Amino acid sequence: MLRPTSDHTTGWFMVFPALTFVAIFSLYPALDSFLLSLHRIYLGLPNLGQPFIGLSNYAQLFQDPVAHQAFIVTLGFVILSTTLELLLGIGIALVIHEHFKGRGWVRAAVLIPWAIPTVVASQMWRFLLNDQYGLANLILFGDQVDAYVPWLADPWMAFGAIVLADVWKTSSFAGLLVLAGLQVIPDEVYDAARIDGATAWQRFWHITLPLLKPALLTALLFRTIDAFRVFDLVFVMTQGGPGDATQVIQFYGYKTLFTEGRIGYGTTISITVFVAILILSLFYVRTVGSKLLDKETA
Amino acid sequence: MTNPFSERILLTLGIFFAVLGSLFPFLWFVLTSLKSQIQVEAIPPTWWPDGSVEFYCSALIDHDLFNYIWNSLIVASATTVIALVIATPAAYALARIRLQGKVWVFGGLLCVAMFPQIVIAGPVWQILERIGGLNTHWGLVLPYVTLTLPLAVWILATFFQELPLELEEAAQIDGCTAWQALYKVMLPLAAPGLFTAAILTFIYAWNEFFFALLILTDPVKQTLPVGIALFQGEFTMPWGEIAAASVIATLPLIVLVLLFQRGIISGLSAGAVKG
Amino acid sequence: MAGFALQGIEKTFGHTKVLQDISLEASDGEFVVLLGPSGCGKSTLLRIIAGLEAQTSGTVNIGDQVVDTLSPRDRDIAMVFQQYALYPHLTVRENLAFGLKMRKESPNVIEERIGEAAELLEIQNLLDRKPKELSGGQRQRVAIGRAIVRKPKLFLFDEPLSNLDARLRTSMRVELKKLHKRLGVTMVYVTHDQVEAMTLGEKIVVMDQGSIQQIGTPDQTYHQPSNPFVAGFIGNPPMNLIEGSLQTNLKNLEFRAGDFTLRLNAQVEVTPTPGSGSAILGIRPEDVGLDPPGAIHIALSCTIDVIENLGGDHVVYLLTQGQRLVARTTPNTIEKAGDSVTIYLPINKLHLFIHDSRVSLDIVN
């Protein structure tokens, strides 16, 4: 990292196009959204104008029972799916970290749920849980068609279904992040532990887990942020239903913004979600990310 | 006396369940796609398919699947190329050149990765409307590039960091400018990183749904995810066709994963290690 | 307290045989060094003794016990690794305590043992630090300490000094020797550095390409190397080894290598009798003299190619009859490159190898 000062200009040139894209299509829209959230705008009623109303949209959001419900659903989804994904991710990482014949195939197999388009996965689970043609019913009840359950018609089952679909799809990604942490632990440390007398479980508990903390934190954070933003799954599988049992916050925002045309309120919802995620990200950058930046500037 | 028997069993069970859990649901979909219409409508459902390809034909011809595939191909390829062209110099600069305010650049990229789609959806829509990009492929590519930049820059920056400093120092002594050092020395060596970034970008663009739904309203222009999400039959859900379309949509990705699982894994986990 | 024994150990990885028929014994308290170049299988052998790898065939005995079916934790051994393998997230104290905790030792015993080890290795003031805060030498002591607290039957070392700088290596070598004396435990030490082997080992096992080349004391391997490999591996600068052929006629031996001819002008007897054929001749640089020695010798005239001045010694690179030789002398003569000199090779310092085995060369008079 010892470049002469003249290269600073070149450096900025190199970064410029990326920054431009980000500025135009990401930062500016975010700012614009925030400004919009301070107005009352109904797309279908242009003659009402677009008055500035300050933070009253946010006040309304605070008291909106539908929004509350959406937050609760989202929170529940985040906690449940993230926890399950992390646990499964650790399991997957431990398995694909070992050396065995055909490991490449197993890794590819485990990656496939991640690679499948979310809409495809959503359709797939929708079909699997179908009340007449679904595999779930076939496996559980076989020929007894009368016992078949309409999974997606029950609020709790539907919620469980989107959690299941998300966990299926992204556990392997969580696994990869954990795997990265596993790969950093030198093999010698395990050898030393074996000689010191640790059983497999002791090695896992006393050595692997503590040393995995940073990777687990990273996985936890990435997955939490992604879980907060879940949309595709809900759109295809349940459309937020039955009722609003699976209406996650981003879906509520979508409906408000694009289906109902309530731009002011819709953007308010979106900004609130963003703020929640931002707080999480800042927390992450503070704790783990600062180490990253130290390495980069070395 | 190395790996006790019990550990071996645990590993085998782990492998079994991991593979089974990952593949089984999708395999069911594949089986479904090969059934005949009667089989699909059978209640209770049957296990083994007749091996009929009628759904594939129907999906491709009646539901115009080729069109969707073609659109996805265009959009995903364009996104990948453009994103890489922009991300590579940026990643190099961030990895190797002492820039002030680098922290802000990283922060900015991180932010972009964190935004919920919906926060930027409306204004992006407005921008595209103003420049006439609505319902066009290039209009979709613009936000796609923006969304894939963070990951691409991240992966490439990590790769560049791994390369030994001496190489560039030698290039400097040999008289190269920063751009020349990048193109002649670093790029060839970072090829695996480029590859991985390209694959991940392609997969992202291929699978993206939210913006595709928003921006492409004409079915002629729509990409695969939109097509599959909005698959409607005349009277009932055409599950057979959906299954067939899904298999077709996923096949290229499965091939990519099979061929490049090692690269994908190292690319994704390399970024995570530094974090 | 125990020695150990290996019988017929073999190890195959895939299609490659990494260890061939390794058999050796050590008595209780002995310091055994496994010496050889990289890839010779010494580390694999160590890991097999430790139980970290399973041998393809053969048995391992520690003490009087056959340990083949025992996992590392049950073999009552301790190991010091090349990269120390300290637990990065634990303090030094916790690192030392780890093994004892796994075996559910009482806190009193743990405290006591840690205290002993810390005092022995002078790491008392490091106990609350984490490995990343320690220097290489300090980490290495902690690694040794971790092994000591377990009071094992067998100590295993896998190239423990190779990550230290030269000066530290020398001082640690001395400390290890003192440690061995103090503890009196059987130690198996793997290294590629023949200086370490010579200074630390009571018994040296020289290995190459998976098989044992020689087992002997440092003196034995130095003065009576059993094959050209051992001859060339031990000693610095390495022994001069010349490949050529041997001609015997009327009890006069003649050695030829290209233009180089050496006629043994004394009566010598070679056991076993070689007849004629290919042979390797060897002589150590320090035995090549620039002054006539008292013993029976051969004189050769050479030209000096290069002189390396080491201060107390000179290493002189010579050319004679198309053959290169290296000599090590005290710098009392005023030689310089390009000079012609006469060198003197005492016959009793010559080594002869036929079919890669040592044959003894005795002067008959």
C-alpha cells in the first residue's frame, strides 16, 4: 500500500463509476423516499395535491394496528428463521468441512436451494403444501384424502410454511458463512486438543464454538437483515394471507405503495424498516466491521 | 486409531440429511414436471411420473417460456458484464490505493446492500419513467447493476488483497501506472475472483423478482421469475407447467453450481472471513 | 515412565507408500531424534506414534502397552507442534490447564502443575496473556508448558524450533536439552536440521523416502555413516561425495571418476571385498588438509576456486582433475582464489560406499 500521491486521482477515477451508480440508484432514491414520507400523497387522487405533513405519517404508523401486526409477523419470522438457519447452518458447515469422497457433490447439492430463484422455491413449497396435490399431505396421510390439510389456509400453518421455505432456501448460505469461520481454525489446534484429551463434543464446545463467534455474528447479521426484507416468498406463497397472518412489513409497504397508491404512507413504512435495519448494520459495523477496515488499510 | 466409529456415523448421517433435505423438495417438483395432466390432477397424488413431456411443451410453447428465458438471459448477462466492468477498478482502488474517505465508500456500499428494496423502489421507478427506461431491459439493468455492485466489489477487493504486493511493486518499478498495473498484472491473477463475482452476479440478476415485477409490465419483456410467479391457467393452477417452467428456469443455475461449487463457496466465504 | 517400540510400521496414502517397514526401539528416558529432509515421512511417523494417524500395518508400543487401538487422549502422550497450536481464545493459564480440565483433574492439582511448569519455563508473568500477545519464543514455551503439565509418558516434538529465528533457535536448543535432563522423560523429536539432531539426540534415526537409513548415536552417524545419504546429510559443509568406479589390482585400490583418479598407495583391505565396480568415495571437508598430516595420506594438487571466510574457519572450494572438492581449514595460510595448492587426504578418514552401503577401509601394514 505505498502508492505515490499522484495515484490518488487515478484511484478516485476508478471508484467513480461505482459511486455514481450507487448515488443515483440507491442513495438518492432513499433520500427521496424519506422526503416523500413527509408528505401526504395519494396516487389515485391527484387533486388533493401533495401537502407536506411533517412526521404525521410516522405518527399514524405508530398507531396503525395493521402495521403493528406486520411488525410482529416480521419479527417472529426473523427470530424463528434466523435461529433455525444458524443451527442448521452450523450443522451443514461441519459436514462439508470434513474431507470425504464426493464432498464436491454434497456441497453442490447443499448449494442448490440457495441457487434456485426464490419465486421458483416459493411455487415449489406452495405446491408441496397444496391441499389436494401436495407432497406433504401425501407423505403424512397417504390415501386418506379426507385427512388432507390445507396448510396455507391456516394462519399459523401458513406462517410456519414461509419460515420453512425460507429456512430450506437459505440454511446453506448461512452454512457457507459459518464454513468460512471453520476454515480459519488451524487443524493443529484440534490435534492438540485430541492429545490433550478432548472428546469430539468437548472439542466442538470448547474450541470450535468460541472460535466461530465472529463468523456466527456475521451470519447472524446478514441473515437478520435479509429476513427483515423478505418479500418474494410471501408474494408468491401467501400474498400476505390468510388474512394478514403472513403479511410481513415489506409486503405491507408494497401493498400500500403500489397497490393502493398511498405513496406518502407507503414510503413511511419503507423508511421505518430501513431505519431498523440501519441500526442493526451500525451495530455490526461497530463491533465486527471495524476489524475489517483495519485489515483493509494495512 | 483416529476417527472413532461414532464420529463416522454422525458424519454419514449428517451428509445424508443435508443432501436429502436440500434436494428432495426440488426433486418432487422435477418428478411432477414429468407427469401427465391426469397424473397431476390425481387425488391422492401419485409418486412416479409417466415420463411425459407434455408440460414442458406446453410451458415452452403455450406459455411462451422461451421468451422469458431469453429476456432473463439478456438482463442477467448485461448486468454481469457491466457490474464487473465497474466493480473491478473500484475494488482494486479500494484494496490497493490509499484513498482518503475509503471508509465512506465502504460504508456507502454496505448501506446499499442493506436497503430494503421497497425504500428505493418508488423513486427508482420515477427516475426510470423520466428517462424512458420503464418496461425496458436496459432500464432494469441499471438498478440491477447498483444492487450487485456491493457483492462484486467485496469479492474482488478480497481477491485483490490476497495477491502479493511485490507484484505491483515490480510493475511500478517497471514503469506501470495504476491502470496498467491493474490490467496487466492483477487482472490475470484475479481471474478466479472475477469468475466467482461473475457467477454470483449472474445468479442474483437471474433470480431477482421485486424490481423485475415493478419495472417490466409487458409480458413480452418480462423475465423468468416474473413469468413463473404470475403463471396462471385458464381455470386452475397449471402446476404441471409451473413445475416444468421452474425446472427449466433452474437448470442453468444447477449446472453453474455443479461446475463451480468450489469457486462459489470460496468467493462467498472469503468475504465473510474478513468480516 | 516408558520407552517405546515400533514394529514394522507401514503407511500408505492412496497409492503412495509413505512409510516402509519402520522398526525402532527407545529405552525409558531416551531422547530420540527423527531426522530427514521434507517428505521423508518423519512427521507422519510422529503422528502415528501420537495416534493422530493410523498406520496401515505394524504395531506401536508405548511402555509395555500396545497402543494401536487407543485414541490420542488415551495414550498418555504430549505433543509440541511446529506452529505451537495454542488455543487462540484462551489465556496462557487456560491453555496450560486445558488438558487437565478435559481429564477432570482437581483445581488444586491444576494450579500446582501450572505453577511448576511456569517456573520451569519462566513464563510466570505471561499467564494472563493471550497467545496473540506473545512472541514466537514465548509461544513455544507455553506450548512446551502445556505438554509438561500433563506429565505424560512420552513427549513428542514436531519441528518445534523451525519457526524461530536463528539466535532464538540456538538458545532454545540448549534449554530443551536441559529440560530433558531435568524431566528425564522419553522424547521423540522430529527435525530436518542436522545440527539440532546432533546436539539434542541421544539416538538419531535418519530417514529418507519413508525408510530408515541409519539408527545410531550422533558420533556413529557422523563418523560411520552407513550409506551415502546419511553421509551427505549430516555435517556442515556436507561431506564430499564422489561417484565413480573402483578398480582392484594386486591389493592396490584405484578410484576413478571421469578425469579424477585416486590411487591408494598403501596396502588397504576393503571389507567386504568389492571386486570392481561403481562406488562412492567420501571425505569430510574438515578432514581435507592443506598441511601434510601425520597419518598415511594421499596428496593431490588442486586449484582454489573460491574461498569463503567464516572468521574462525575458511571453507575452500577446490578443483582437481575435473572434480570439485570442499575443504574446511583454519585460516593460517595466505591462499587466494586461483592459487595452486596441494591437499592431503588421510586414508583413515576416507569413506567408501559400494551399492549404497558402507564398506570399511582398513590399512594393512
